[in-house]
Amino acid sequence: MSGKLVLVVDDDPDFVDAVQAVVEKGGYRVEVAYDGKEAMEKVAQAKPDCIILDVMMPVMNGIETAKALKADAATREIPIILLTAVAERVPSSKYSHRDVLETEAEDYIAKPVEPAVLLDRIKSWL
């Protein structure tokens, strides 16, 4: 294990389980959260080295979460990888590509993603 901690944030428990399995197989420790509010609490407690963040979530969406993390000096240096289906659903969702770009997240990956691609992106930011 590398000892690096990755926080996986998505409101779909099955998707979280799948991503967690991939990330752990890649040698990372994993914490999970199911919405942005829970993610903010986990970041304060666990201090992850990287965050994989969905955009479309209840309570506090990924855009709000990423903006809050990047606005805080204590968390702005944590790499955020947006992993989301927004690209495919822009016409039918309230989120736009511009919203995603304004988060200052380090990376963006459209769902679905190949496990090797996800691990490569995590590695590149750590």
C-alpha cells in the first residue's frame, strides 16, 4: 500500500463500491462519502491526498463541494478529479461544462471510465 488516501464521493453506493475496489487494488487507502456535505466532513477528518468527486449529488453537489474545497487554504492543494456523467447529460441537467471548469478541479473524467485510466489519473496527481 502506498499509504496515500483517496476520498471517493458519489451518491450511487454501487458505483462507490466499484471505484473503491479499483482504487484499493491500485494500492491506495480509500474513504467514501455519498454527498458533498459528507465529503467536506471526511476531508476535515481524514485529510485525503486526492478526491474523486461526482458532480450530480443531493445535499451538496460536486460543483459546490469542489469550489468550497478550492476556496479554503487548508484544502485547496488537494487534487480533485471530477468523475461524472455530466458530459453526457448536459442538455438534461442543470449543470454545464462551464460549471465544471469553474470548480478549479485538477482533472475531469467522464463516466464510465476504465479502471486503468482512473488509476493512471490518480497516480499522475499524486
